[in-house]
Amino acid sequence: MSDSWTTPRESRGPENGNGYQGPYAPNAKSSYEGEPAEGEGELGRAVMVAVLGGLVSAAGYLIYKRLPDEQKDRLNGQVRSMVQQRINELRQNFNI
């Protein structure tokens, strides 16, 4: 009688040594353990920054909308002068 049984050592797979090659194998790399998958952490941070930026800009708009006209005009003048200064600095740096 010739049996074709194999022992666990004979049935081992080449990758992890235990014959099991699924996502829960001892040496299998998974995004569930330790480090996130490639690019996954950066995408989450980018979404979080975008959401926070949207909330801050919406709050700023609501505050600006309720200001009296004279304060709006003064704020617009301050922003214009700041932008002009920055443009002049860039022109000087790049010799434009």
C-alpha cells in the first residue's frame, strides 16, 4: 500500500515556510499592521488639511460678512497693501 501523504515540512510554501500564503500568513505584509499602505497616510493628512482649511475659510467669511462697511474697507486696504509689498519683494528677488 503506497500512501501519498505529505508531512507539513514537505508541503511548505516557498514564501513563508508554512504552506499558507494568504493575507494573514506570518510573514505576509498587510496594511492592517503597523505602518499604513504606501501613500495612505499622506492622503489622509491631505484630506484633513483640506477639511480644516474649508472650515476656517467659512468661519472667516461669516465673520467678514457681519463687519460694518468701514471696517471692511479698512481690512481691504490692509490686504491690498500687504499683497503689493509681497509682489514688490518677489519682483526684487527675481529682478523683474
